[in-house]
Amino acid sequence: MEWLTSLAPILSPLFGMTGVLGGGWLVYRQNTKKNKADAEIAEGQTFVSSMKTVTEGFTSLLEQQRSVNESTMARVTTLEERQVDLERKVERLEEEQRQWRRWKAAALEYIRDLRDLVAKTLGRPAPAPPEEIEADVDAQDRD
């Protein structure tokens, strides 16, 4: 065992140096693991924040699309209501026009009968109709 004690001045600094190197290696390994873990955490946080940004973007786009669709549907509904009102007005005007045509035809027939009656009664031609209805009466006479 004396040989071991005689090597103490040589082995002691050697073991001390090995301890220091081992301790340094352990600190380096711990820092490397910590840095790697921090980098992974930062990457994960970046991914999460980018996903939140994308999700918020899509959400805002969907909300904009919904509001545009709602306003479009409101406009379409308004236009359809106006179209229905206009169709009703057109139908009413067409019916009035048909009624006026029937009245005009009946009035012209009545005028023709009166002119024939005047011509038979007086024995001479009936007086000329007023300018406003002359074209209509003449057209009726030709028919």
C-alpha cells in the first residue's frame, strides 16, 4: 500500500483534474439539454401563436363572409319584394288597359249605332265626329 501513498502526489492532481473535467462536462450537458428544451419550447410557442393567428384570420374571414351573405340575402329579399309589387302593379295596369279597351270598343259601337240612327232618322249623313275621336270612329266604320 506504500506504493499507492507514494503515487498520491501524482494521482491527487490527476483525480482532481478528472473531477473538474467531469464536472465541466456535466455542466455542459445540463446547459445543452436546457438550451435544447428552451428551443423546443420556443418553437412550440411560435407554432401555437401562428396557429392562433391563422385561426383568428379564418374566423374573421368567416364572420365577414357571413355578414356579406346576410346583407346579400337582405338585398335579394328586398328586390324580390319589389319585383312582386311591380308584378302586381303591372297586372293591375294590364287589367285597367283591357277594361279601357272594352269600354272604348263599346263606346265606339254605341257611337256607330247612334250615327246610323241619326242618318236613318234625318235621312242625311251623320255629322262628323270631333277631332279627338275621329280616327277611332273612322277605323270602326271601316271594320
